[in-house]
Amino acid sequence: MKLSRQIKPISYLRAHTAEIVRTLGERQEPLIITQNGEAKVVIQDIDSYEETENTIALLKILALGNRQIEAGQTEPASDVIARIRERSRAGSA
């Protein structure tokens, strides 16, 4: 993806809205809108947006996990599995 091709002035957005919406869905590349020569807005199709949001959520989970590891707030998986099995047996008895 070459971002320099995806930069358009706000006047282009006004004049070509339907075409932009169609193109965003086909290419799945963001479009950067400028106003007075400065980048102001990024527009992207909904599928790409949702993928970006999911990626960000996953990265936040990974960062949280890394912080917990660094703080020593972890347990061996075998201990957790054993505790879950124990609770499961106690709940069905």
C-alpha cells in the first residue's frame, strides 16, 4: 500500500463521495483527507476498521500478559488446570 496515492483534499471527498466509498470497499486501503494542506482524517472500509480494532484488542491483551509476567503474577498452566478439574469434580459430586 502506497499512502502517497491515498491522500486527497477534502474537496475531492465532497465531489467523489460515492466513488470513494466504492473504492474503499474494493481496495481495503485507507484514504487520508487533507484540509488546508494538513492531514485531518483517515477513512477506511468497515471490514478493515473491524480488523484493526481486533488487532488492537489482541495487542492490548498481549501487553497486559507481558506486564503480568514481568510482575510475577503468573501460575504454571498445570496448576491452573488441576484447580479447574478439582472444582469441576466438586461441583458434579
